[in-house]
Amino acid sequence: MNNLQERIAQIDWSHVTQQLHDHGHALVPQLLHNTETSELVDFYHQPQHFRKKIIMERYRFGLGEYQYFQYPLPAILQNIRENVYTHLAPVANTWMKVLQIPQQYPATLQQLHEQCTAAGQDLPAVLILKYGIGGHNTLHQDLYGDVYFPLQVVLFLNEDYEGGEFVLTQQTPRAQSKVTVLSPRCGDMLIFTTNFKPVKSVKGYYRAHMKHGVSEVRSGQRYALGIIFHDAKT
């Protein structure tokens, strides 16, 4: 399937949904072709696409840098953002329901962005990250404002580096945190929770808070692209 929209439609979304419910993350292998990952890496060196650049060590976020895209997004990113969102909104709504949170997310990304705009969030939270040797990203959550969508995506754009594993932590009440370490391949898409996932207990569901980060890169350069579905204030 050469058409990206068709590839997204053909993902086994029932399996993805179950993985998200069970683990708070789901890996979709080889969503992107090599030509597409190369195109996305090339964007990093084209400043006309970006609104802001962050040097991570200045803010104690880690070691590396990333750039936020500006609107309009490149077509490939708009395609992924819109089409993946429609499959994730039902998952998000299920989470809100079982956690008894009075929030339901709209069926389309455009409707979500209308809610963001009303809250003063009108800047795209889509970013491309670059790490060199020693590069890493401290554990964090990507919220950006009062309106946020509880799931997000990272696309892995190369694999000619060592280290740089994707790290997820899950906080368990009255216990030590659980850590998951992933090493996706170039072209893979990882979907994961923005800040928490529901966990069933004998008394019902509770929120298990989660953070994500990147371990230290030992050699080479690591590129990845993050897609947060809600917009940002700054």
C-alpha cells in the first residue's frame, strides 16, 4: 500500500486498542516507508517549517534539541495527525468513561482544535527531535494547556545509532514505578499515553500516571518526530 492514508486505515486498530488498554502504549511496525522517514529528517534542516527551536539542556529537559512545526503542517504530518486521531478518540473516550472523568473527545481533530482555540491554544504541538552522542530526554509529560488529548504518537526516523531507547514509567500507588524500555525500528509508530492510563482494581478503575523519556545515545544521531494531537499555548 503506497498511500499513507490507506496504510493507517489497514492498521489492526482492535489490537492497538487492546494494547493501549493493557499497557498504555502500542507499537505499529513499519508504518512509514524509507523515503518518508528520509523526507521527515530532511525537514529538520528546512527552517521555514518551524516556529521555535528548543535547546534541551537550557531548560534541564535533557541533552539534544527539537523544533516545533508551524501551521500549515507538511501534508504527510497533517495526514497522520488527522487520520490516527479518528481511531484514538474512541479509546480516549473509553478511558474517560471508566475513570468517571466528565470529558468526551470529539470525533475529528478539527473539532478538538476548536476546543483548543477556545482555551487559547492555537499553536501546533508537532515536533522533530535530534540527539547526538550523550543525548537524552528526561521523564516528562506533554500537556501544553488545559485542553489535552490523553494519547500521542512518536515516529522513529532512523536506526543508525546505539542507545536512545524509548522509556515509559508507570506509577503504581503505594509501590515502586514500573519501567518499560522499547527499541523501535525506523518507520515504526509508537502510540502511548500522554499522562495516565486506567487500571482496573477490585474497587474499580484508578489512574496510573505515566511519563516518558529517552535513554542516553551512545553513538550516532537519533531522529524522531512527536505528534501531540492537542494544540499548545506557546
